[in-house]
Amino acid sequence: MIERPQSSAQQKALCPVCEDAELAPFREVGQQRYFRCGQCEATVMAFECRLSGSRERAVYELHNNNADDPGYRRFLSKLAQPLLGQVSPGAQGLDFGCGPGPALASMLAEAGLHMTLYDPFFYPDAAALDRQYDVITCTEVVEHLHHPAEVFRMLDSLLRPGGCLGIMTCFQTDDARFDNWHYRRDPTHVVFYREQTFRWLAQHYGWDLEIPVKDVVLLRKSL
């Protein structure tokens, strides 16, 4: 999602999350190969194993993210509730990577936020990336990023001082279960994050980090 791979050699040389450490071979599951960063502890799928842009989009089009589905709203509330506790009504927000059904943006708008949508496949208006926001959400997005460091730098630049970046993604915790992990089996998931990965990102960008519930990260930009 967001960007396409540059080359296998580049991916093998440096971690695409921290860009500061070499990747080491981690796992080979069927036809898919994975690497692990020794610094930020991200796990990365080999570029040559990833889907093409058209095949990736086809998977996203199968998603049924209905903003009126009570179960889906409960799922999204894991991020929405702690995030709303840190922002004021009327705040300007960006739902980055919102997908074909921007349910989280609808929930936040109901709570009084003014939400802008951006998704490279479904809401590709680049004007959304030309201004700053009080809050940015990335719900089930960062695991799709082919070049995450580039995106994190951009999100930092889009966030106003004191603003909050809210991320939801399944943390990778158990190497022994990695092969059969449901998150790994999604072919569009190419980067997997540990708590340490987000702690590295927070330190690198000078963000204050909070993990209010499992698989949710709030990152506040310094004033």
C-alpha cells in the first residue's frame, strides 16, 4: 500500500522502518520469506514475495468495512475511545489509508471532529497531504506499507505540534506462532511491528508514546 518496492537489494540492506540497521533472515513460510531488524525489531516480507499493485487492490476491494456494523464499530472503538480522550471537538483530522469504507472517520466525525480522507486506491486526493492536522489515524494500515519510513516522515510533517497520531495494528509477539499467525497469512501484510518497534519510532521522532490497549498506539508530537 502507498508505495511500490524499489529493489530487493535495498530491502535486504537496511530495515525499511528504521533505515538504520541491516535486516537478517528470519523465516521462510512456503513461498514467502521474511527478515528481522535487530534494532527496531520489525519483521519484513521480502519485496519479491509481495503482491503487485493490482492484486493488492483486488484484496482491499473484498473488505466489507460498514460504518453501521456494530461489531466493526466496537473493533474500531479500541482506537477511537482513547484518541477522543486526547483531542477536542472541532479538531482537524486525517484518516490516512481509510480504505473503501471509512468507518473510523465517520465515528470520529460523529464525535465532533472534522475528518479528511486519504487512501492511495480509494480516496487518492493528494490535496489531503498538503496541510497539517491535529489528529491522524492509521487503522490497519501500517502493516501494508512497502516503505514505512517514508510514510512515518510524511505523517510527522502532517501533524501539528501537540497533535496525535493513532495507529492500530496487531503487534507481532510470538515467533513460535508466526508461521500460522492470521495476520501473516494476509498477503497484503508486509511489515509486522513489535512494541519495541513503536518505542524506537517514538524516540526517533521525539513523539510521546502511549499504548492504551492491546494493538493500539498513540503518538503525540511535541509542542
